[in-house]
Amino acid sequence: MPIVAVINATPNPSRVGDVVTFTVEITPEGNYAADWDFGDGGSASGGVVEHTYLVEGGFTVGVTITD
């Protein structure tokens, strides 16, 4: 069965300087590692992470899931 990851961001939309909380919902459930790329050079690891964007723009957020 393939791993499916759904990314959520709060607040969405956000403003420059807001702390954005990112979560990932993974199915099937299991013990996975989540490595985030925030699209602005920032990164983090974990199922729930926070990031602050310091410039205005649209950013593509990615998460790599490994088991």
C-alpha cells in the first residue's frame, strides 16, 4: 500500500512574520520520519513543525516521508 501524506498549514493564508504551523497526516499509520522543505531555504523535521516566512511571496512546501 502506498504512503499518502496530506500537508496542513495554519494560518492559511498567512502574512509575513506569522508563525505558520505545518502538520502532516500520513496513511497508513506507522512510525515515519517527516523532513520538511519550506521553499525559502528553511527546513525542519517532525510531524508538527513551525516556520516563519520573512518575505512576501508564494512558496512551495514539501515533505519527504521515510519509514
